[in-house]
Amino acid sequence: MNRIDQKFKEGKKLLSLYFSAGHPNLEDTVPILKQLQASGVDMVEIGLPFSDPLADGPTIQESSTQALRNGMTTEKLFSQLEEIRQEIQIPLILMGYFNPMMQFGIEKFCQRCEEVGIDGLIIPDLPVDIYHEQYQTLFNQHGLYNMFLITPQTSEERIHFIDKVSNGFIYMVSSASVTGAKNTFGSAQTDYFQRIKKMKLNTPTVVGFGISNAETYEAATAHARGAIIGSAFIKFLEHQGVERIPEFIKSIRK
Amino acid sequence: MNFNVDEKGYYGDFGGAFIPEMLYPNVEELRQNYLSITAEPDFKKEFDELLKVYVGRPTPLYFAKRLSEKYKTKIYLKREDLCHTGAHKVNNTIGQILLAQRLGKKRIIAETGAGQHGVATATVCALMGIECIVYMGELDIQRQAPNVARMKMLGAEVRPAQSGSKTLKDATNEAIRDWINNPVDTHYIIGSVVGPHPYPDMVARFQAVISEETKWQLAEAEGRDYPDHVIACVGGGSNAAGLYYHYLNDKRVNIIAVEAAGKGIDSGESAATSALGKEGIIHGSKTLLMQTPDGQITEPYSISAGLDYPGVGPMHAHLFRSQRAKFISIPDQEAMDWGLTLSQMEGIIPAIETAHAFAALDVCKFGPEEIVVFNCSGRGDKDLDTYIDYFKL
Ligand SMILES: Cc1ncc(COP(=O)(O)O)c(C=O)c1O
């Protein structure tokens, strides 16, 4: 069974963290993963840096640019992850834009993901329709899940289509925005979370974009199976460093 | 082979809409409506009227006598440089602002490199009384001060793009991010035949007025409505798409596309996408783009800011791969020299982008009875500082 499904079977609310591989330092990938697992994090999204991350706000853009400057590449990331499954058991998801994957070769990319033990992918600029027509079979062959985003503007019909094509989870973008930390959620967001909950989708939902602290984590997981923190964690890493990761996790979930 | 867009938004292998889900409703709204809105009699009437009384169309098709004598062929210039605001860009912004109004949009965003498209967008927003925000790379803001001032005078807000390399591609990223953050009330007026479907096709259709006029103007002048060669410079490819449009599937017409080689194709400082680019995804479109082996988009270089884009529209990627068009690339120096040549032989000071196209005369051979139409895409006023520096005028 895919580790992502296993994780959801455990039944508790999931906390997932995102960071840009190669940031703050090139070789931080494995130490960050170890700290996150030791702190009780349920799942991790490893960001594959891209020069032009058009769905991301300033924090992830800058970490991505820094990671590239540090020398991160697709090949380098796979080599860092070569032995990762000897130490890390939680689900690992690669999140990145489609162009670097195309240049690496989609087939080879999927194969390397399978070899190192990646469970799934999130590719913001690969729309569900194109995935379904051209890549789903290949991803399935390599045991890779592909997770899709929905937003407050996504139509009900499209959400049902995404639900049908999805495995793992559906990534609920909290509001119409690029990534970036927010301190609270308004009633528009809670209404949207509730609306989706009422749709009784087959695929579990996880909220991302704008989760930054215990309050937004609580608000998100009241209506969804889990939440993803990105920008706020990246800022923490930048200022406090990898060693202090457990403090960050404790500040979110007791 | 068909060179127009297919029903799924592709030109051969290229095109499509590789966009994040956050953009899907915006782009889908456009896709579902652009053909029906632009086909409405009321839209057509207003578009044609504005092109006539505001832009100054039809632009002349001018027989360049001295140039023709020198190169022993029949050379015509399609005078887009005479459009209001000084370039072809305004054909597209007029079309898109009318579309945005009919979609009920209250706010316009745009990206700009040299500032030509920014000025053309600010102009139509002023014309319609709509809020206008133009994203421009921080470096370009410094390099193109007069156009920044023009946009401000026209009432637009110019927002610096501070991410990445702080130039056109980053301004485009910022505009896309703005659209993600403002999905309901905002229309994004893209400046070339780039971006996700339906943009390349929509912009090409608005620019198609260039070849539509060329056809009847040539028929009047030469007794046939097609030339033997059409030649245009290609940045994103909108002025070229406009000149080629009605000849795309006419095999009697030879298509020539001129890219900017910058300091030379192998210099590492170039914008010749067809020569240096590989298939990939930029700004939501599958096309040819300049990138590292790892798939990071690289920064192009050309002395002309309008050709300084790391990709090319999907229509052009298809024209290149299928060999329907011949692509050549011209270095800075030859383009600059052509700026001077055209000025002194025909009394027309071209934009540096435009000057690149004319350098095809040194590369290709044309027969004495052949008709060659150049797209004179813009005038050189905006480039005077560069010309002054370069020629020590
Ligand atoms: C006069 C002129 N020609 C050509 C271009 C290049 O754009 P495109 O390739 O879309 O025509 C520009 C862009 O700013 C321009 O100002």
C-alpha cells in the first residue's frame, strides 16, 4: 500500500511540511527530513526548485532561487535521497514545476522517484486533464500518486473530476492566492472548507497555502484531514536553523 | 498540415494550457468566450472603428523604392510603426480591452519588457477609464525610463518585478501571480502570442488585421493579394503572427522569421530561441525556450528589449519545427546598422526590434520579380538613447 494511504488510515489529523530542497544550505535536505520525522510530522513535501515558480509567493520564490544558487539540481536531489528510506518512513512527496521534470525526462523522473522511495508528486502546472490523458498510466506504473489542487473558484463539476482522477489526497488551496503565510482565516475560507466537506469526496482533503501557526492549523484541520505548512516553515528555517525544527513543530501542534 | 490552432489549443506539438489550478477559472472563462465575443457584430464594429479613428488604420503598405533598387527585388513595408503609440502592440490591447469590458472586468494587469506593450495597455485603459497595473522588471524600469514615464502619465501604476532576474519573464510571472490573487474582477492583457491557450490564438487574431490589410493593399498595388515572402522579427512573435496570419496555409508565400542573436548565438548572450531553445514549458505554454540542461529558464540577451524573451509563441515553435518558416538570427551590430540604413535610405527610423527584420536582406536572396513584405513593427523613438550611445550621435 502507498505510504500516503497508510498514513490516512491511521485516522488522525495530519501535519505536513513543505521546504525547498537545497535551502537554506545545499546539503540540508536529509537533516531536515530527519528532524521533521523525529518531531512527529506526518508527511513531507520536498520542493524541487524552479527558476520561475509562478504559483508561489515571495518566500518560496526566494528559497527556490537560493537553492538554485546553492547548486541544487534534479539529479543532485535524487542523489541526496538515494538512501533515504533506510531512515525515513513517513510519506515523501516531491513538489515541483513541470519543466525541470520534462528536461530530466518524465519517464526517467518517475523511475528515479520509485527507486528512492518517493510516494507521490504535486505538480502545480500540470493540469488534471493533461495528466489524465498523457501521464497517468506512467505514474501508476511507478507506483506514484499525483495530487491535485482545488481552490475556492474551482467548479463543483471539476472537483468531482479531480476526485475521480486523484489518489492520495486533494490539496485544498485555502484562498485565491499564491503561496504565503497568513495569520488567520476569515469566514470566506471556513465557508469554503465546509462546502467541500459537504461534497463528501472519496479522496481525503488537506489544506495548504496560508497555514502558519497553531490557530490556522486548527482552523484548517477542523474541516479537512490535514494541513500543509510551507512559507512559515521556510522563514523559520532561515532564521532559526535546522536544529530548532522541533520547536517549530511544537508551536503548531502540541 | 494546419498552421492555425487546433480545437485543443495546440499548434502541432506546441501550445496548450499548462497552468496551475488557481488560474484555471480565469483562463477557462476566456477560452469559452473569446471566439463568441469577438464574433459579435457589435464587438467587430467597435474594434474596427477604434482601429480606424484611434489607432490610425489601415496603416500604409509602402513600396520602398530605394531599398528595392539596391537589393534588386520588390520591397514593401507594412507601416505598423505609424500606429498610435508607435508599434503594432496596440492592435492587441484594443481588442483585449473590448473583450475585458464584455467580460465585466474592472481591473487590467499587464507585463512589459521595453515598455511598448505597457504603454499600449495604459493607453487603452485611459481610453476606457479602467484601472491599469503594469508589471515591469526592476532592471527594465531603470533601462526604459521614458516608457515608464509615459505609462505613469497615462494613469497606470507601474509595479517593479523584483523576483528572479528582474526582467520581462519575471514581470510576466508577477502578472500571473496578480491574476491568481485577483481571479474575479481582473483581466490580464498579455503582450504577445505567448502564454496559455487561448492567448496565443487570441492575440494572433487581433494582430491578423496586419495581413488582412496587406492582402487588399497588395492586390491594389501589384494585382495579386499575396507576396512571395513575408518577413518579421520575433520576440514573443505577435507582429510576426499578424503578418503571417492570412498566409499561414498559403504555400505560395514563403515565411521568414528573424530572431535576435544578441552578441552571437554561441556567446552565451543571445535571444535566438529557435537556435538555442529546447521544448519545455514557459508561462503556461509548451513551446521552445532557452533553459539550462536542468530545466531552469535562462535569461536571454538582445540589445533590443522587445526581443529579449527566453521563449517564443507556440505558433512559431510549430512553424520552426515543421519548417514552414525559415528562422534566421541577427546579431546586435547588424540590427543597429540596419536601423541607420533604413533611416537614411527610406527616411524611416525603425525600432531596434524592427531593424532586425531588415537584416534578412543580407542573408536571403530574392528575385527581381519577387515581392517581399516586411513588417515595420515599430518606430525608433523609444530607442533614441540606445542609438545615440551606439552611434555616438
Ligand atoms: C516594435 C516592436 N517590434 C517587435 C516587438 C517584439 O514583440 P513581438 O515578437 O510580439 O512582435 C516589440 C516588443 O516590444 C516591439 O516593440
